[in-house]
Amino acid sequence: MISIIIPTYDEEKYLPRLLQCIKRQTYKDYEIIVADGDSKDKTKEIAKRYGCKVVKGIGTPSVGRNNGAEAAKGEFFVFFDADALVDKNFLQKSMQEIKKRGLDAASVRITPQSNKIIDRIFLGFFNGWITITQYFYPHAIGACIFCRKKLHDKIRGFDEKIAVAEDMDYARRCSRYGKFRILRNVKLQFCMRKYAYYGSVNVAVKILLGEIYRIFVGELKKDLFSYNSRRR
């Protein structure tokens, strides 16, 4: 069984779209756990209406993901962002590829939900970067990460002390004890709302600065580049 874990905070607008995508999956052996950060809107009610297990996830996305994992019963975890979208064969194709390639953890390439050329260009560069570096300096997009429960437990989950790029750190630590790769046969539709609100160039520069810092200094224990503002 797959345990789908979704950290949320005030996601009443976006969560139903993802839950509908999951409901339509051809792969049916799953449970859904929503780790909610004390939402003030109807997020928790929506999750319960769709039959999700709701657990506390107050704090960073890392806290939510770890709390969700503690409540999970599946042998494989899938961490989704609440604003992600996937096609109906996403889980089926992903698990088939994971099994065929003998993977312990994986992430995916992403396409924008918007039609803006600049978004397609930026995500094109991002996809190229994570594809090239997967063999020696792995990256994972927090919007979608697959991981075996045993591996998640071995690395003690997400590092809750990291302020930014905790997903990238998670992938790197997974690769130390298991086989991590970027999946070839699926893509996830990525929500560009943060880019739209703060400006694509602005967000891209912050990501670049963060990547340079991680390579030469280490993980970001503080949000030095003001990346983690609340999503809009």
C-alpha cells in the first residue's frame, strides 16, 4: 500500500483538485493522510469529506510530512504538495518504474499549471538540473517525493531544523542509504502561485542563491533569502 501524505495550511482552494486527481487514479491501493497546520479555512473539513486521515502538522512542511509518516501504514510514502496536479495514471506508472528500476526513493520532473512561457523556461532549466545532478548531488521537488518507509525511518525523516530546501536535503540523505532517481515516465503539474505573486525572476534568484549557499556552505538553517513566505 502507498501512503499519500499532504501537508496543508489554508488549502481549501487547492486541496480538492489534488484529491480529485487521486480519486481518479488507476492505482487504488493507497491511503491519504493530511497533516494540517491548524488551518483557519475549511481544509480539514474537505480532507475528512474525501476520507482522508487528518493529523496535526503545525509548523514547517517538514513537521507535517514527518507527522503524516508516523501515522502512515503503507510500505511506500508519497509526499505531495496540496496544490499539485497529476494525471490518472501517475501512481500506476510511478510504482511500475520504481519497481522496475529497483528504486528506494524518487522525485519527478515538473510542468507549470500556467501557460506562461517564462514558467516553462524556468521549469525546463530546473528539470535539466535535477536530471543531471541526480547521480552525484540529488534534488527532489517537495511537491512530489516517493520514499520507502524503511528508508524514511532510517534517515529519520525530514530535518525539521532546516528552514529552506528541506526537500533537497531529504533527497541527498536518501541517496546515501538507498537508490534515488528522477522518474522518467511521469511528470507532475506544478502550481506557480508563489512565482505569480512574488515574480518569477525574484523567486528564481532566491532559489539560485539558496542552491549556491547549500553547495558551498551547507543546509539553510535560516531563511536567509526570504524564500518561505506563505504561499498565496
